Amino acid sequence: MKSGSRLQSQVCETQVIVVRVSDGLEDLRCGGAPMVALDAEKDASLVLDPALSDGAVMGKRYVDDDGGELLVTKAGAGTLAIGDTPLRLKEAKPLPASD
């Protein structure tokens, strides 16, 4: 996996672009199923895990503890996770006050 890679979920409509790579992203999942390249075939036998169905928000960035970062380009029902550990929504940096 490298920066700029486009991935899709196999169990929902979620699509992402890898912004920053980390070792943890090798086990990237969405809705409990491994994510695949945008042009790859989906495995029709996989189903959305109800415990990992909080969804991914379009236009938001998700990060892991190792510095990996994803940008959601298409929202879906699955939760982005590394293994069973959900990724965090990246918080916006506060702008400096203008006095």
C-alpha cells in the first residue's frame, strides 16, 4: 500500500484514498471485511459486521495510532478499522485567534 492508493469496502459503498501510510494500514478493514483496490472484484459472500457499522463520513479524514491517514471519498455504512480497532476521526486544528 502507498500514499494515493484508492480502496473500496467489500461490504458497503465506502471508498477511501490513502493520504499517509503506516504499518497498521496493512490490515485495513471496513465493516469487518478487508478493503480492496478500487478496481478489484468484491467478495459477494462477505457481509457487514453489525458491531462495525457506524459508518464513514465523506470528506472526513480518519487516522490510526501509527500516523496512517485516510480520506473518505464515498460514504458508506461500514466503520473503518485496523483489525477490530476503529480508526479515529481526525480533529481539525484550531486556528490562531485574530485579535
